[in-house]
Amino acid sequence: MADALRPIEITRNFTKHAEGSVLMACGDTKVLCTASIEEKVPPFLRGAGKGWVTAEYSMLPRATQDRMQRESAKGKISGRTHEIQRLIGRSLRAAVDLQALGERTIWVDCDVLQADGGTRTASITGACLAVADALQTLRKNGKVQGNPLRDWVAAISVGMYQGQAVLDLDYAEDSHAEVDMNVVMTGAGAFVEVQGTAEGAVFSDQEMAAMLALARQGIRDLIARQREEIPEALP
Amino acid sequence: MADALRPIEITRNFTKHAEGSVLMACGDTKVLCTASIEEKVPPFLRGAGKGWVTAEYSMLPRATQDRMQRESAKGKISGRTHEIQRLIGRSLRAAVDLQALGERTIWVDCDVLQADGGTRTASITGACLAVADALQTLRKNGKVQGNPLRDWVAAISVGMYQGQAVLDLDYAEDSHAEVDMNVVMTGAGAFVEVQGTAEGAVFSDQEMAAMLALARQGIRDLIARQREEIPEALP
Amino acid sequence: MADALRPIEITRNFTKHAEGSVLMACGDTKVLCTASIEEKVPPFLRGAGKGWVTAEYSMLPRATQDRMQRESAKGKISGRTHEIQRLIGRSLRAAVDLQALGERTIWVDCDVLQADGGTRTASITGACLAVADALQTLRKNGKVQGNPLRDWVAAISVGMYQGQAVLDLDYAEDSHAEVDMNVVMTGAGAFVEVQGTAEGAVFSDQEMAAMLALARQGIRDLIARQREEIPEALP
Amino acid sequence: MADALRPIEITRNFTKHAEGSVLMACGDTKVLCTASIEEKVPPFLRGAGKGWVTAEYSMLPRATQDRMQRESAKGKISGRTHEIQRLIGRSLRAAVDLQALGERTIWVDCDVLQADGGTRTASITGACLAVADALQTLRKNGKVQGNPLRDWVAAISVGMYQGQAVLDLDYAEDSHAEVDMNVVMTGAGAFVEVQGTAEGAVFSDQEMAAMLALARQGIRDLIARQREEIPEALP
Amino acid sequence: MADALRPIEITRNFTKHAEGSVLMACGDTKVLCTASIEEKVPPFLRGAGKGWVTAEYSMLPRATQDRMQRESAKGKISGRTHEIQRLIGRSLRAAVDLQALGERTIWVDCDVLQADGGTRTASITGACLAVADALQTLRKNGKVQGNPLRDWVAAISVGMYQGQAVLDLDYAEDSHAEVDMNVVMTGAGAFVEVQGTAEGAVFSDQEMAAMLALARQGIRDLIARQREEIPEALP
Amino acid sequence: MADALRPIEITRNFTKHAEGSVLMACGDTKVLCTASIEEKVPPFLRGAGKGWVTAEYSMLPRATQDRMQRESAKGKISGRTHEIQRLIGRSLRAAVDLQALGERTIWVDCDVLQADGGTRTASITGACLAVADALQTLRKNGKVQGNPLRDWVAAISVGMYQGQAVLDLDYAEDSHAEVDMNVVMTGAGAFVEVQGTAEGAVFSDQEMAAMLALARQGIRDLIARQREEIPEALP
């Protein structure tokens, strides 16, 4: 249905080494999101008394219908990958109180095991859970005071498809959508990012409003799922 | 003023080899935009009977307050550059009828000679003029039938700065803005791209509406300037 | 125990796009092995009337105790990765009749989701199952005549640890072993590869014989598991 | 005419951020030359009590008749670019008293906006003016004692074209010249560099003498122009 | 003959700058092996009170029948080169007492001037002599106490060729061998490395035993030659 | 002596695979120069009915007093290397009649085994002999008509050292020379290249004349040696 999320499946502690490790499935899209704590910050923050959250994103070569060449084999990261990992990083920094985090870095890794549309939004939603788990570890170990998790953050894609606003597009819909919009919001209902893109088309005020309304509703549901998973993360 | 564009200066034919060459100045931001016609298309379009528009963006090392290292010397293109050149390319493809263009590519090069905020939006607005000039050349030479220019496209940045919606931020404003939004629209008043980003902050529906209203007005003015410059491009 | 394999868990069809997709778990080591069919061969084989099998190997950044930098971010593949993917490729070519495969390539991708020693040998054993599944697909589609699977191939690590020959070392054992040997064998009991390495130590004929005996027994068990999983692959 | 310089146009302060910024036009060749002061030296000079001058050179992709691929997109700098930027750096170091400069680096950037032959020599002549402006800034700010500008330096190309020695070749001449020579000299009339190259040809003592005589006269005129522009730089 | 080494020729001090410099010829394979002392260790060993031995390997472009492209021109090192230089490094670390070496690094460079099979094993055997010479220099200069050379190390290739075990394969044999095994042993007769590889074939226990017996005898002869060359290195 | 060449030693057929292979020793500088024939031309010459000569240059890591990092390990070629290999290529193209060569490429490889100043000039002089040998092979095999060798080409360095013009500088002289000039000439006494460089100094007309006179005499001697070596190459 145009206004329904695809089935969500969340598996925490999917791998054992990371401080947070979540396998996030949205329909047939499956992303392994890990959050790793490093006890130092990048050079531009040294001595600033606050922390950082950064993200990397990659697809396994056969996550897709046709096998794609590895970026390590090509020797460089594509523009699309750069764009996505910058988006994930900014989105998660909105969820974290960097002062309360202290001088440490959270490395978020989103590795797409299986792709069927919406990999960047599934990455954000899943990674927020992984970050929440990692922050719980820090709290239990007494490494931070207070709660560095400011709010939940989740993301969803919406689009105009066959003239209609559609929520949570799968790959078949996405590749034929006239407009594609990724929206990131907080539990408090504020925007973190809005990225609407028309490839070979344009969109009106009314279409934008319809897409944003769907996105708002979808994100509300996703954040409800996040709260259920780790209620103690943000009481 | 918060709702005013900075002074615009447009110099066509700034360099002599390119089919379109525009020096676009928006306040102290100066971008040399060229459009080059290549009589072939990328592999994924071969034989499809239509053309392509692609863009590259770069800053001269001392376009900025402090000298930046060249990307050619670093041996790779930054994520920021990738993100911007993908945005410019998509925006200009909205202005061009790729069928009418025929099997050729327009290479758009945006080289920032001097930066003071808004380099990506000045690039789009200036490059649309360079593309229009290049298309005029194709029409005069009888290489295309009809007019491949579908509509004018221009872009502007807006943001939330000290709690207020502000149009066309310069570097000083941009680096302290809570929210930064780049908007690309057509002469017909439709959206091509909306990219709103809150670094370490969030924004509400009301703030988004205020920013979009300012952007709409600024782009209307920019497109009026484009029409004046080359009235024959889109009669 | 020194002469026991760690628990084996095999999940076929772990992802949906690849012709063969196996999650191979050996103790806490978990490797996603996919086999992808491409209907062409590398340049050096064009027109030779036979096929090719090639492999790529990678570890997710937080597959390990400490997060490792991605090779795509570093822009180059390490010597260790090169060594491992060449080993996997050679091993699987021993399992496949390249004439019967015809002019196509099987791309094997081994992505380590969680590492606890023996990732290269788990990759070989799991990838052989993924290849077998992919070859079954080719047979069902009538694309090949006869059976391109010549024999099962599996691999195990053995080593000298605290003066004793040990089978299937986990990470804790492996990092303190005096000698580390990876052995690849066929279902018929022949060697494909023997790679014995002493870092800062040496080993005698007797130690080599003890290690090879353990390896032979471990591989026999692994190949029994392969046969059970896909009995129809090699009747 | 064979023994005449093309028209020279010098625009100082072409951009606002750099300590020295000169748009140098020699005929249709236009190079933006900036000089940037950095308050540190490369590792090999640390603690040596003297400074350094280094240069980078690049052409905008459509500075030329046909669009050239960016070196940042190729991921590496061509041999030609390396050769030119080493030449520019050496030439300008002849103009500067590195002891008097003190422990700082002057980064010279020469970006060709439009090319019509002689881009490397125009770069040297223009960059010397940019360096002179940057040194004036240092003097005004009391950062240096004495005058680090030792002498003016300018450069010109000469060649053998249709059997005749020719001064200041444009692109059409240069691409058909039998011999191409770049000469760099000081205001005192001494050589800094002489690089004579015969591609698919050779040249005699007499031809060399004829070319050097033309070069000497051309450089004298160029240095007269430099003196006029900034007489206070070297009283 | 199948069980004979090719003629060995050892030229010490082939070049003058390196602390050890040996031209090692095995039949028509000629490798220049140098050992260079650097008075520091890699980061992972700093402060550990012991040294390191590392190796690099390369072939001149026309060392081979057909000219090969340089790895510096390709911008990356092949998997084969990585594999070989890791093997050489590990082998030589078995020859050196890293504690006795002290906090310094021996850089071993093996550059193949002419290739006719067995370049990696000739590299190891020759490099051990170069290392022995370099260690003698350290001893004469009183930089080390005791003797950091623990034992001689040499290497040889064996293989199965036309159904028979063969020692020291030249290129013609090697490229048609069914099995190729490189063996590294010490003067005391212990194994350092055993790397047996069957490309498109397999090998039995009996074949492995036959190959190892040949290798053992070949290495005994090579180490006898090493002792003769520098008897004082390991009295 | 300031006006004497260092001792020259020429070893032809130093390696066996290349069509021409010369070990060129000038004093303690030793360069292995090979010429390889490839039966095709670069893309820009296809169908033009003529051939090409191109050169690559490299130093072994321990050719120098201190070990240098390999360019293959750094992943890129330095500016100095680019400059030198372009010089060698241009110089040898002056020696070869590209029409008579026919549609084939001569790859010249100059690998410095031991460096003591003048490596680029020794490379040119030695490579000309290797090219002559390779051309003889083509002539004997009836692959070319006439003689593609137009003239001998040799090179030497001269400089100003302690106020005096000096021929054939070794490393100690070269690193203290005020001016360094590389001269390439033909057997007929014409210039191919003149590259005079003053690092931190300048030079006068008189000094240039003195250096050129020395170079002319040195090259005459070198070409006499070339003629003696292969008199049949250019009867």
C-alpha cells in the first residue's frame, strides 16, 4: 500500500564485537549497522571537550540484483557512497549530545547485506539503535554522566510514483519514481534532513506537502519501534 | 537584509573556447561556469537517441580565506565535491529536454574563483546560462531541431540564522546558521531539489515554510535576470 | 579440544539475489559467501571455450575485536587480502570443471561478518557450497551439460600451539601459535593447497606430519557436512 | 610579428583572499596567479631559519580548444603538470631571498583560465608579481626585515618556426614549431632557466643564439612592465 | 636433471651503497638482493627493544620474456608481488634474532634483473647472504652484541612435472607444472615455510613426500654455498 | 678533472630477454638500459604509418646513499621521475626515424642500479645503444627497410661548481653545483635538448657558453664510444 511501511525486523547483538550491532530489515532491505566507540576524537576536535559521530556505508557486491564491483577493488569511493555516509553521519549527530559524549568518537558502519530500496534510510534508523546500545554500554561502565542520547532519529523515503505520493519505496518503485525524497526526523517531530530530488521531473508545493505528511507518519511508527526495542535508552 | 539577494553580476563569454562561458558573481562569490558540447554520450545511453548533461565542480586553492589543498594533489575528490557536482548535474538535466538535445553530452564545469558562501547555488544559476548559450550555438548551427531548453533553472540558499529565516547566506552567515537549505526551482515555479540540513540542530514545519517562501522569491528574481540576459533562449 | 572442529552452522540462501548464498559459521567466525554467475570470461580466456572462478574477500570493519579501517577508504587492498583471495580462487578452481562450466565466470565473494580465527578456511568451505548451489541453478536452467562440480573442496587451519598440534584454531590460539598451516583438500582426499608458515619459529617433519593428519580428519568431517547439505550437487 | 610580444594585460587583486592575486594575460593566454603565505615550512627546512617558495599549476578543463579531463578526476597529476610546476617553483625561488623571507612558505598557484600557448611562461611572469604583492604585505605588517624580493623574474617562450626564430609563440605556432625554448631571466639579465627542446628535430648553435637573443629582449620588456606595476616592490 | 639445482652464481658487493648487496644467479634467474639498515623500527615495535626485517620485491619490466608494465606506472602493487614480499620477509625473520638485532630495521630489496623461474626462492637465498653481510657490518661497528644471525635460511621450488617430482624448476617447467611448491628451510633442517599449490590439479601424500625430499636436498646444497661464501657470519 | 669524463664501461646483452640490453656505467653510476620492441603503437598514432619511442626511468631503492621508498609502494610517480622519462623519450625520438621504424613502439627502460650523479644522461647514452641493438634485430629479421637509426644521440651533464664550469658531475659535485645543465646532442653536433637550471642562483651568457663548450666535447667522446661499440649500426 502506498501509505504503509514495509515489514520491519530488528535483530540486536547480531555480531559480538561491536558496542552496538543491529541487523535492520525493512522489507527485503537488510543492513548490518554497528556502532564502535573509539576513545579519541578527530584532529579538528582535539581538546574541545566534546565527541563526534561519523559514519561509513557500503554495499556487499552481491547485495544487489547484479553484482557490483567493490569500491576497495576500484580504489575509490563513489559519489553516491560519499553522499550517503555524510547524510548518515549528520543524522546521527542530531541524536547525540556531543558534549555529554565526551572526547570520544562513535564510528557507525552500515553494511548493506541485501538491497531492495531505502538502504540509506534503513541505515539511519538501524544505526540509531546501534548507537543507543553503544551509549548504554558507556553509561553502564560509568564512562559518561547523564545521557548522551538526546532523542531518537529515524528516516524514511517517500516519492511521487505514478502521480501519487508513496511511502517507503522498494527498489522497483524507486527506480520508476518521478520524485524521491528522504526525510530524517526526531522523536520530537522536528526535521533533521529533507532531501527531495526530481530526476528528469519537477514537483509542486502540493506534492511536497503530501510526501512530507506520509514521511511524518512513517517516521512516527519507526520511532515507536525504536522505543519498544530499547525503552531504557531514553526513558 | 535577511530577505534580499546579494548583488548579481553576469559576464557572458568570459572565456573564448567553450560553447557557453559565464562568470557568475553573487556578492563576493565568483564562479566560472562553462558548458562544453561533446558529440557523444556516456556508455549507458548509447543508441538511446537522447543526450546527457553532467557537471564537475572545483574550487581554486585560494578561492577561500585559507588556502586549501588541490584535489588533484590529494589524488581524490572529496565527498563534498561529489555531492555538489551530482546536485548541479541533476539540476541542469531538469532544464534540458534530453530527447531534443540528441546524442550528445553537455559537460558543465563550475570552477569557483572566489568563495563567499553559496558557491553551489551560484554554480547552478550561472551554469544554466552557459548551457543556454551552448544550446543557442547548437540551434544556430542547425544541429538540433526545436529548443532543447525546457525551462530556466536557478538555485539559492536559505537558512535559519539567529532564529530568523535568511536568504542568500554569505560565508559568515552560513558558517553560523543552524539550518542550511539549498533550493532549486524552475521558471514555472516547480521544485527540482530541496536539500535542508541541520547540523547539530533541527527545524520545524514553520521554519521550513518560512525558508521555502524566501527561496521562492529569490529564485523568481534570479530567473528574471536569466531571461533578461538571453531573452532569445526561451522566447 | 585440540583435535575437534568448532561447531559448524550452514545457512543457505542467506541473501536472495545471488545464485548461491551461504552464511558459514565455524565457531564464532561467520562469513557470508556468495557465488555470482557472469555470462562472460576475463580477457585472457576469451574464445578458449572454458570458464573461470575468481574470488574476493573482505572483512567488515567491526568484524574484529578492534575496528579496522575499510580498504575502500584506504584506497587499496592489503597484501593479506590479496593473498587470501588468490588462495580462495585457486581452491575453488580445483572444485570446478572449467570446460564443463563453459564461457562464464563465477564470482565468489567472501565477506567476514564476524571474525574469530580461520576466516580464510571458513571462506573456502562455505564458498564451495555457494558455488555448488550456483552450479545447480545453471544445471536446472539447462545452461550446462554434465556436472561442472568435480569434487567437494574444504579447508581447515591447523597449528602448533604450546608444543601440540591443534585443529581449527580460534583467534586466541592462532595469535599465539608458533606455526600456522592452512590445508585445502578434496573429497577424494587429495591436497589442493598446503601453506605452512612459522612466524618467528620453525617446524620439524614430525610436527608437519602431525598437523597434516589433524587437517585431513577435520576436512573429512567438513566435506561430510557439505555432502549432507546438497546431496544432489555431486551424487 | 616574429620578434614582438603579444599584448600584455595585468590585473592585480583579481581575487580578494590571497596575499597576492594577479590575472596575467599574454595575448589570449590568461592565467590567474595567486601567492599565499603560510607561516610554516616543509619538513626538510624546519629549524633552518629560512623560507620556501613552491608552485602548483593547473588548467581549467575548458581552458583549451577541446575540453580536457580534470586531473582530480583522473586521480593523478600528469608528467607535463609536474614538469611545469617544478619549473615555476625554481624560477620564483631565484626571485626571493629565502633567508630574508624567514620560516614561512609562499604557495604559488597558477590556474590557466584560457590557454593560447605560453601558459608556463605567463605563469612565471604573473606569479612573480603576485609574490611581490604578497611580500609587500609581509613588509607592511612588519613580519620581515629588509626586502625578500631579490630581483624581478620573467619568462618567455621562443622557438624555431618555419626556419625562423620567433618570440612568444601562440598555440598555433607552438604546435608546429620545430624547436621550443622556454627562457627565464632576472632583471639583472642573468639566466635562471633555459629549456630548449626539439621534438623530432634538432637545432644548431646559431639557432640557439638567435632564440636566446629574442628571449632576452622579450624578457627585458616584461620586466619593465613588472617594475611599472609595483615600483615600490624593488626600488 | 629433475633432481639437480641449476648452476648457482653469487656476487657479493654488487652495488656499493647498501650494507649488504648480492647478485644471486640461479640458472638464468638473476636477482639483486640488498639489505639496508635503518636505525628505527616500525610503529608497532617502538620501545619493544627489538628489531624488524621487512622485504620488498619487484621485477624490472623487461626481466621477462614479454615486457610487463611497471607497478609504479599502474599505481598499485599486484597480489602476486604482495604475496612474494610477505614470504621473503617472514623467511628472513626466521634467520635473524630480532632481540639481538636491537631497535633497527633491515630493509631487504629483491629486484629481479632477469627471470627464468624461481625468482622468489632465489630472492630468499640471496637476501639471506645480503642480510648476513649487513649484520657483519653491524658487528664490526660494535652496534650489536652477540650474533643476530640465528641460522642460514634458503629456499627452493619443487613441483610435479609430467608426473615426476622435479627440483628447481625453470620458467618453461614451472609454467607447465601440475603442482608447484616453494620450501624454505634453515641450516638446522627445519621448515620455515611450505607452500604447495595445485593450479587446476591436486596432489597426493606420496607426491608431497617426494617433493619435500627433493627440496630438503636442494636446500642443503644451497646452505652449504652460503656457508662457504661468508664462513665468518655463523662460525 | 673538471673537463674530463668519468670512466665509461659499456656491457651489451647484460640481460637476455630484451631486444637491446646495455649496462651503462659512467663512473659509479650504473644504469641498466633495455629496449623492447612492441608490434603496435599508442592510440594517437594508429594508422599513421609510423612508430614511436617511449621511455620509463626508475631507481632501485638502494641505488642511493640512503634507501628511498619505491614509487610502486607510494602508488605514484614523482615529478622528478616524470621529468626524466619525458626527457629520455624525446631524446631518443631524435635518434630514430619513426617512419622507417614502421607501426611499432620501442619501449626504453632505464633502471638505475647504482647512482652517483648523472643518471639521466647516462640513461640516454646507454639507451641509445640499446635502441641501436634492437633496431639491428629488426633489420636482421627483415622487419624494416632502410635504417631507422638516424644518428647517434648522447647526453652529458655540465655545471658551475665553485665558480668553474665542470663536465660530468658526480653526486658530490652535483649536490653543491650552483648551476646544473643537461645537454643532449647528435653525432652531427646538433642540439636535441638543453636544460640549464640554477637552483638558488643564476648564470651569465659567458658561463652558459663555457658549459656548452665542455658538453660538446664530452658528447663527442661519448658518441665515439657508441660508434666503436656497434659500428654496423650506422655505417
